Amino acid sequence: MSSRTARKSARNTSVVYRLAWLTLGVLFAGMMIAIIVANRVVPKIATEAPAFNPLAAGDSAPPFSVTTSHGPFSLASARRPVFLEVFATWCPHCQHETAVLNALYDRFKNRVDFVAVSGSPFAFDRTSPESLGDIELFMRYFSVRYPVAFDPTMAVANHYLQSGYPTIAIIGTNKRISFIGTGEISRQKLASKLRRVLAER
């Protein structure tokens, strides 16, 4: 091979490498932008939901029964305080709150009954109907450890859901609402509310 041919081949190879690296760079930049957009901070702390039955601390807790991932649960039969969450699988705030609920469950599960109940008719895509499969996918994806129930009739949501997802209610052994709130609530605040309801027993 002549030196001229060798130089031409080297230049061609160099161009190919530069184009390959440029293409990879563009793809990487596109992926990073997509990740940033997908994980952008949501300014609100709750996802809006229709208000079904506004409740306040001191109100009688509406009775309900569900079948959870840990077995049947009935508020009427509960002998301990109850931590209830009404959530939607597609709600980003509900997804973020799973870590908080996992931590609280690990800490208080021997003294408090935990139950999270689906409260939206829509699945992850917000258009197709919610199903038990969506609930199971939600639990696996977010490593949920606390009991979760699929409520296709939305009976619990009709009683407890406030103006946003998630709605969290803490119910005393007297079957009255000790605390109710919506949106992402800190682990510290919820732990304080649980300690308070436990002290009232």
C-alpha cells in the first residue's frame, strides 16, 4: 500500500470515529434531557382529586372492609390505631410517599394497622381501567412492604378521599379521625401523629 493510500485510509478511519463519537454524544445528551424532564420536580405536593366526603379530626371514621396483600382488613375489627392511605398508582406524589410509608410501617407495624387502598378508576397510563395487576406492579416497582388493597368499587375513596392524592388518615381505637391530610407528608410529621394517637389509647 502506498503512503498516499495509507494516509487517505487513516483520514477516512478518523472521520468514521469522529462521526461515531458525535452520534453517541448526541444520543447521550438526548437521554440526559429525557431523564431530567421525566424527573423534574413537581411544584405541588399533591395530585388533585375530586373531593368526595370531606372529613376532619374528631369525625367518626366511616367503616370499611378490604382484602389487602397481607389478608382481610376490617376497620370495625381493628383493635389498634389505623393508618389509612388512599392513593392512585399513576400519582407521582403517591409514588414518592411509598418510601415514607415503608419507613413508618417498619417502625410502627407492631402497634398500628397499616392499609393503603386504591382510590382511582385509572391505571398507570391514566386512561385504561385500574386492575389488580396495576396494584401488584405498583407494589413491585416501588418495593412496597405495607398492606395494599385494590378497591374496584372505590368505596373507601368515596368515604375518605379529600381534594388530593394521596389522602392519609390516622384513626384512633375509638374509631374517630385523629389526623387527615393530603399530598406528600413528611415521615417526621406522620410519626408524630402516630405517637400522639398511640398515647391516647
